[in-house]
Amino acid sequence: MDTFAYVAASADLRGGFDWSLHFKWEQLSPEQKARRTDPTQPIKTPIIAGGLFVIDRSWFNHLGKYDTAMDIWGGENFGE
């Protein structure tokens, strides 16, 4: 925070929920880690952290941006 130095994050995390439906990062199992030969391979997960996606700005605006009626924090993690 003081230097803006890059701090690497683990490549072995995927998104998940606890029983209260709060988003959390969880480690891959040892078996899943062993199957990954390339750390840039995608990890199958039913959700992503909200806001962590790439989209053309004009298309995002055309779609209506984020749902303004969303009243529960973290609900953007659910896919349809």
C-alpha cells in the first residue's frame, strides 16, 4: 500500500460461498492442484468475484450497467 509494489496472489484459488452465501476464496484440493500443469489454465467455478470481468464499455452501458435494484451485497456473484 505504501509502495504500490506488485504482490502475487495464489494461482490455486477459486470463488465459492459459505453456508450464509457470503463470497469467499477457497484453495483448490491437492488433487486439483496436481492436475494443473499450467498456472494460467482456467479453474472451473460457478461464480466470479463481482466486477472482475472484461467487457466493452459501450456494450456494458447498453446492457444497463449493474442492477440498481440489487440490495444484497455479493449477489452479483450468482450466475443465471
